[in-house]
Amino acid sequence: MAFCPLDYRYGSQNFKQIWSELGRHERQLEVERALIWAHKEMGKVSEADYAVVEKIAKPEIVTKERVSEIEAETRHDIMALTKAMAEAAGDAGWCIHLGATSNDIVDTAVALQLRDSIILLREILCHLMDVTANLAERERNTVMLGRTHGQAAVPITFGLKVAVWLDEMRRQLIRIDEAAPRIAVGKFLGAVGTGAAQGDNARELQRLILTHLGLGVPLATTQVVGRDRYIEYVSWLSNVACTCEKILQEVRNLQRSEIAEAGEGFDVKKQVGSSTMAHKKNPIKSENASGLARIVRSFIIPTYENSLLWHERDLANSSSERFTLSHASALCEDVMSKTADVLTNLWVDSRKMIENITNQKGLVMAEKVMIELVSHGIGRDEAHEIMRAASFEAIANDEELIDICSRTPAISAAFDAEELEMMFDPANHIGVSGEIVDEAVMLAREAINH
């Protein structure tokens, strides 16, 4: 019976495989094999014995089921693994786990899971960036109402709104590329980090193992890899989850009935929005992913606490990390994937965007008129007061601001009717939006293809 929603509802199977019980087992076997390979390279283990270990260090030979049987007796997971390997290796089993402590295997296998997760997370982030870049280009010049404090502000373009998301994604890509070498790091210097059990060439043994596995080599460790590395990883996941939820929250707001400027695609032939309200077309995927993003961020607190171990190590982090790393990773991938789906199928109603600007009766162009007044020699504070008074008069009388302006002496003396009409065209007050969109798209595509 499936218990965790990750088992039956959220996340991709390919990604969850990395953090599954079998995925953990496969990587621990890989680490044990790499240890014997390094001993062979340093002359401590014969080619023949390594060949046997290489042959049996496979999950179909040393099965997870057999390891679990032994663990039921030993109550120690890595001891069960090594016993199962030795059992399969016969006479060559003497060298299995040679000089290692359990956490050398555990933390190095986790480093492999982190490395493989980062590869997949980077791929889905690049896909999300590509989708977002296409949307920014498509809506480069789509004028809409900018909003601050939940109130109408001045015009913006939807392309610029999307470019802001895109450039944040690019920073997330830069962050993970910079952090990956610090995160995917194993360790192999024994029970307290001295390397005593590994002999005089302990550091070379560690270097051989970790570089063979494609992992970073630490300088100093205790029995565990420094959990600051895990903090950096889960912090990145949380940061990306914030980026996605910020986008999805905006989509949800723009889809509100009273705004209706953009929203999720909806299959009108089959999809149901409500069991009772037949007209509903809810932003369900955005809401779903927003909820999951909050779960991703919740794992940052135990991740910080898991770095606070006694002396050279205790076990208080172990059970917690089976949840934090696996669940945060799988859910972040799910959130990014759903965000990409939402943006791929996003509808944008440019007509409604203009209508919502028009409904503001010209108030959102007060800034434009003020700036033009300043350029005609009126002091900035005086120009601001002129437009403030005109705006509040328009609101009080439910009039168009342009009509108030046309009969305000200071304004009518500076501009004729045609000039005022130009000032009240929202498309004439979007500044360098298009230029920013173009550069954001260019830099994002360069980062994706780097």
C-alpha cells in the first residue's frame, strides 16, 4: 500500500529512482567497488580479486532483498551490505570495505545521488528557461497594467514581467553551476577523518576513489561530509521553489475573474473546474505546484539542524536526511516541471490588458504627464502637485484624467490636444522594456547553451 504522496501522486519516476531504496543501494555498491578499485591501483588488492568484486558489485547479484535480510539480524545497514558482498565474492571478499567506515560509504553514495539530481534539476531548469524565453519574446511588446501594492501603477509590458522571471532563473542556473562542485563531494578518511585506517597514503586513496566516481575531494572532514554542503543544496532548491511559486502566484492573480489578463490553459472539452460550479476554470496546476513549493522550503530548517552534530559525528541527522534530501529534490523537480507546463500553455489576453488600463480613466498616465511638465520648465514638486490634484479631481468626479488635464491651465498652456493624446497612450510610457527583454532572452539562451 502506497503511503507517501510521492509514491503515487507527485514527481517523475526517473527522478525518484535516484532517491529510491534501490537507487541508494546501487550507489553504495558503486562506492564499495570504487574503494577496491583504488586499493587495486595502489597495489593492495590484486587484479583478480578486484575483477571478482567488480563482477558482483551489481544490484542483481548483491540484491537489496539479501541486504535487508542480513540487516534484520545485524541491525546495521552498511555491515549488512558488506556481508552480502563478501558472501557473493567468495575468497575475494577479504578486501571488501577495506579501511572504510560506514559513513565513508553512506556520504559518498549520497554525493552520487546529489550529483545525479543536480544533472536532472539543471536539465529541467534549462527547459523552464527556454519556455520562459519564448514567452518573453512572444509578449515583448504586449502592454499591460503594472501594479504595485495591489493597485494600478503605470504601464508595463508582459514581456518585461516575464523577462524578470527569466533573469532570476538564469541566476539560479549560475548558482547551481557554481555550487555543484561544493555539493557533490564524498569522503573516505575513516571514523573521525584522520585516515588512520587507510594508511600512509590515505589522502591519495581518497582522491582516487572520489575522482573515479566523478566527485569532489574534500580537504578536512570528520566522520561525515560537512553538512554546510547539504545546506547549500537545499537552500538552492528552496530558492528555485520561491522563483517558481512567485511566477505561479502571478499567473493565479492575473487569472482572477476581475483581472482575466492571463492564465493556465484549460481543456474545455474534458477538464472540469468544479464539481458543482460548471463555469469554473481554476488555475489548478499553479495552485498544486505552489503548495509543493512550500513543502520544499520547509525542509531548509531540519537541514540546518542536521549540521549540528556532536563532536566528530552522531546519528541524529541520518533519519532526517532520508526525508530532507530525497523529498526536497523530487518535489523541486516536480514544481519546476509544472511551472514549465503552465508557461508553455499560458493564454494571454492583450485586449483585456488594454481594457484594464482604459478602465483606469487615464490615471496610470499621471507620471508621464508630470515628467513632460518638468521637461517644459515646471519644477518637479510643482508638477507632481498639479498631477496629484488633477488625479484626485478625476477620481472624485469619475472623469477621464485627460479631460481634467485639458482644462488645467498649467497643463493646457504647455501642451496642445494632440500632444496630450500622445501622452495618454500607454505604449508611449514603457521605456526600455523591449531592450531589457531582448538582453534577458539573449543571456538566458547563452547560459542554457553554455
